[in-house]
Amino acid sequence: MDEPIHKPGQEGVMLLTKDELAKRLNLTRRGVECLVARRVIPVIRLSRRCVRFNWTRVKEALARYEVREIRS
């Protein structure tokens, strides 16, 4: 379930917790931590233990790793 795409400067950008992001990506919490450690997805660090994720930016970051099938 995707939210409407937010335009830059628009109020109401949804920030997700690590658990919420893991659920949307069908990963474990540790899987999200690995993506952050490898710098695959962007993270907003509010403190050492409090991190949030911008869903739109995460989707954009993961799209760069999509491999499209090549048919001959």
C-alpha cells in the first residue's frame, strides 16, 4: 500500500520506523540494518538510537538496484 507521492517542499512526508520499513520491504529488522550499514538506503538519524526513513527516498534508492531482464 503506497501513499501518494509527495512533491519537494510539501508538508506531510511520512517517516517510517525501522520496523515499519522492514514490514513494507518484507525484510527483518536486521535486514534493514544491513541495508543502512551498506549505505544502500538513506536514513535520517535523529539520535544514535532513533532513526527514521523517508519511504519515497527509500523506494528511489532501491530502484537503482533493479536488474531488468534482457531478452534476445
